Amino acid sequence: MNDLHALILAAGEGTRMKSGKAKVLHEVGGRTLLDHVIKNAREGGADQIGVIIGHQKEAVKESLPEDVSTYVQEEQLGTGHAVMQAAPFFEDADEDDILILCGDAPLVRPEAIEAMEKAHKSSGNDVTVMSAIFENPFGYGRIVRDGDNLLRITEQKDCTEEEKKIQEINSGIYLFKGSALKDALGKITTDNAQNEYYLTDAIEIIRKDGGRAGVFTTDDKEDIAAVN
């Protein structure tokens, strides 16, 4: 059986928090945001956990359990760039599944992770994206699909007028087959409005290379709720 590895993005500064503390170290219910994500990933079946750190990296690293691996993103060049820094984490995981989670989104349920992985495997996907339906999707990347097939995710700043009307949004939670993720990361560019390496671009790359991309739509929007 394939293993599940969880990689958590936790390098951001969190300027909107207006706090001297790293965003992921703020506490809710006696635990840091990041600790909630780690706990839920473990309970959802992840056997190995890695965290991408950057802002206040030493403080974030000190907060982590000893069995959690860390990878440093020195420059904030996008989500794709963040995952690139953790290449050693999935170097030998070609046949395993790599779950990407957000360190500031502590409410993702273990049950949702398990259901997403089940859907990912049963559909034979190379990548599966967790989505949700929002009445007001402004600011979120939109899910562009053809039936059950995911075509791409378009960030708000890159949306056409038609894409802005789409109410299905990207959660920032992804499940990749290890080999597909590695191949796609080598082909991501900064050709977008932000001049960043978008992890979302990996979807279209995987499809163009003949892989299968799908969507798991959560029935509980709180799964994707982030502190922002």
C-alpha cells in the first residue's frame, strides 16, 4: 500500500495578523495553528510529515515535534517555490502520495483527508485538489473543470471575466502522486501576474503530460478555513 506523506506550508510572514509572532505560531484552543494541522494530518493517515519554514524559522522549528522534518524557504517566491525547497522529502516517494496542507488552516478534518485520499486512489488520479463552493469566491483561485476532470486552477488576478463567475474555489490542499509532483515542479515557471511559482500550475502541467487531475469537493467549508 502506498504511504501518505504530508507537507505543510508554513513559511509565510502573515503581515495581516499585525503581530510580532509568526502566523502559524498563534494559538487556538491551546495549540498553535501549525500543531492543529500536524495533528489532523497524522489522524488522517500521514506517516511522515514535513514543514516548510521561512519567517521566524528558528521559532517555528523549535515548536515542532522531533519527528517532523523541516525545509527552509529563504525567499517568498510562491507556493510552487516553497514545495521545491522540500524536494528531499519526496525524493524516494515516486509511488507514494504527497499531501500538501496550509499551516494557517487548522480546521481540515482527518475524515476529509481520508475521504480525499480514497477519492484520489479510486479515480486513479495523479493529482487531486480539495475544493469548496463559496457564494462569494472573490480572492480565491477558481476551479476550472470539464465534468469530473480538473483542467486548471486560475488565481483571482489571472481570471477572465467568465472565470470570476465560478463559485468553486481552490482550498490550497492538494494530493499528488510523488512522481507526478516531481516532474511538474521542474516545469513550473513565473509567467503570471505575480511573477511567482504557482503550485497550481502543476495541475495543467500534469494534464498536458498525460496525467489525470481531479477534484474532491468537501461538504464542510470549514475544512478549508484559514486564519486570514
